[in-house]
Amino acid sequence: MTRSGPSTPALLGLTARLGAFVAGSPRRSLSGRLQTIVRNGFADTVATMIAGRMEPAAQIARRWAASRQSPGRGQAHVLLSQEQMSARDAALVNGVAAHALDYDDVGLQGHPSAVLVSALLAEGERLGSSGNDLINAYVAGHEVWAELISRDHDLHHLKGWHPTGVFGTLAAASAIAALRGLDAERAAHALGLAASMASGLAANFGSMAKPFHAGQAAAHGIDAADLAQAGMTAAPDVLEHPKGFLTAISASGRVNLEPLPADFGSVARLESLGLTVKKYPMCFATHRVIDAAMDLVKANDFGAAQLVSAEATVGPAQASMLRNARPATGLEAKFSLQFAVAAPLVAHACGLEQLEDTFVQRPDVQSLFEKLSIRIVNTSHPTEPTLAASDRLVLHLSDGRCLDSGEVFVARGEASAPLRDEDLAAKFHDCARTVEPTARQALLDTLLSLPDVRSVSQIVQSGLACKL
């Protein structure tokens, strides 16, 4: 493999500098806070993976991937079950299952852990990696995603891109390159190859294709690292070139193509941004409205049948994602602001039980959809720009009362208002409720001790004990 271009790090372009950053990631020491954030991301993602494993999208992906396997060539267990596949196909199925219920964590305008955890669990098992190896690789992938998406002032959702499938592919390639210890040149090529594999359309929200974006990003990250390690090359400036990745996916072309600052990576963005662990198995764009509805129900005595009209105030990107005004299935309801209001009013809850087709199709639920109007406000959340600065819900009742939530700035579970440890554990046990309690507690304990796990096989063995 030939080398070209300047060797002084300060003179290298964006692609090459990111490759150098990824190559140096395994040698960095991480704070206790970072380790805790990533540990929680792994535990929550495994929970949503277990909960989503029987969803049609996950089962279709599993059968499709199984049909591609060569006998005796299994490298990693799929969904912590007895079945084994190649690491890239195990990552694909894991990712689809983790995102199938839209219950996985949120950040960087997408779903980082569904991609990164799915890829790292599979590849980490193949390599015999430690928990600390996984944490360092996760942080490297997250930092690359954070840097690249921060360079565009426009929202990718509004153009039609799903950042989980787009940026997640490059993040997964970075994480896998870091896990394998690729040198800076090969890591940069992995990024360049991943840039040509990145895709995912917002028009597919509310369909099985959306969780497939997460699985495909995880698998393509491994593919890109495989190809780079084998000697395949990509353009050395593929990210920053005027016809490169950042410009091509931008809504306006107004992107920052400058080299990285000299202190890049000295403080991981994950430390300040954290991860948002979802309280509800719904698109995160609905969560503040759900919180508002739940609070109004709790504080006031009224029945859903008393609702005359309702008005929800959200941002334009939220409205564009929540495209299903009259959902007929649980999958469609995940992307419906109408359902986000109806479920709390009817059931005083918005959990996995309410996302069943039978509940969504109930006449008393369906009758509320047409009563909601949506008001758009052009403000921006300080850390999650796909959201408005605040959401609001106003309910008008048949007895003349007007119930107003006021502005809701923070959703429960958001990084700035994280779920308590007991809430995280409760979510894990709810997602894995079909598993025998002692076995699922042992799996949770193993995941929560991730920094001390000597080999991914410990996590796998705990999962196999659950007999999924």
C-alpha cells in the first residue's frame, strides 16, 4: 500500500485526521463517567434487542442472513442465542432487532447504540475483545459521528436522510477499525469505503426498512473495515472533497470542510452530550408530548371521551418524521403524534403493551386521532436540533376546561434528565420479561460491569443462559 500526502498531522485533511484519531483510540484512557454512559448504552441496547428479536423485521433479517451462511463458519452468536453467523451478519440482525421497536437510545440526531453496540458485540466476540476494548471503540465511533454531523448547519431529516443509516455506517467502520487496531491509513480508507455504503431514507420511517437502516449500518461498518484491512483503498479526501460525502448529503452544501482542530478528541463529546435512554417505545420526536399528556392525565380528573380537541406544538423536523396521522398498526403508531396523545388519554400509559396492533385499532383510540391539530414552531433544541426548543400540549374538554401543559423543554430520559438506575433496570426487565428472572438479572449484572468484563464471551454466555 503506497503512502502519499503530507505526514504532519496538523496539515492532514479531515479524512486522514479522523483515520489517525481512530487508530489512536485504543490507547486512550477514559473517565469513569464515559465508561458509565457506554455501559448503560450497552445494557439498554441489549434490552431492546431482546424485546425486538421476534418482531417481523428482525425475523426476516435473521432468515435472510441465515440463508447466506456457510456451514461451520459461525463467528458470533445472533441475538445472544445459540445460532451463529458471520460477525457482519450477526451485527446486521442484532441491529435490526435493537431498533425494531424504536425503543433504543437517542443521540446525534439518530440512534448511536443500535448501530455501535450491535457491531461491537458481534465483532468483539469474534476477536475475543474485553469490555474495555468495546468501550474505547464505542467512544471512537461516537466521536466520528458527532464530528461529521456537526459540520452541517441544516437538518438531514428535512432533506430525507436518516442519520442512523448514514452517519451510523461511518461510525461503525470507525469503531471496528479501532477495535481491530488498524493503522491510521487503513482506518481512513475504512471511513472512505463506509462513506460510499452510507444510506437510509426518512421516507421509510414507520416501516420495517427503518430498523434495517441500523442493522445495515452495523454490517457495512464491518464490511468497510474488512475491505480496508484487505488493502482496498478510497479517496484520501472523500469526506471533505467538494464532491465528497459531507457536501453530497447536505441540504444546502453549507458544510464545514476544514481540517480538524488541533485538540480534536482531547475531550469526547459523549462526555458532555451523554445518551438519551428512551422511556417510551416511540419516535423520540413524540416524547415531550407524551410526557405532557401523561402529566395532564395524572393532575386532572377526566376521561378520554371528554376530549373535544387538542393542539400539539412541535418543530418542523418533528412534524416531518411523525407522518402517520391515522396509524393502523403499532409500527405506524410509533411515528404518529396523534397516537402519542391518544394512548396516554385512553390507557394512562404508552408502553410496549399500547404499541400492539390491537390497541392501536381500538375504536376509542382511533376516534381521538382527528381531534388533534399540530402547530409548528421554528425554534431549535440546544443539543438535539431535530427537536423544537420546547413542545406543548393543550386539551379542550367537553366540560369547558382547557388543560395546558405549558412549554415542555426536556423529555424524561433525556441526557440532561436521565432515567434513574432503578428505571433503567425496570426497562431492562420489562424488555426481557419472557426470560426467567434470575437469568435476566445475571445478564444485566454482566452488562453493568462492562468495564471489568475480560471477554465478550462472558456477555454471550450470560445471554445463552437466558435461553432466548
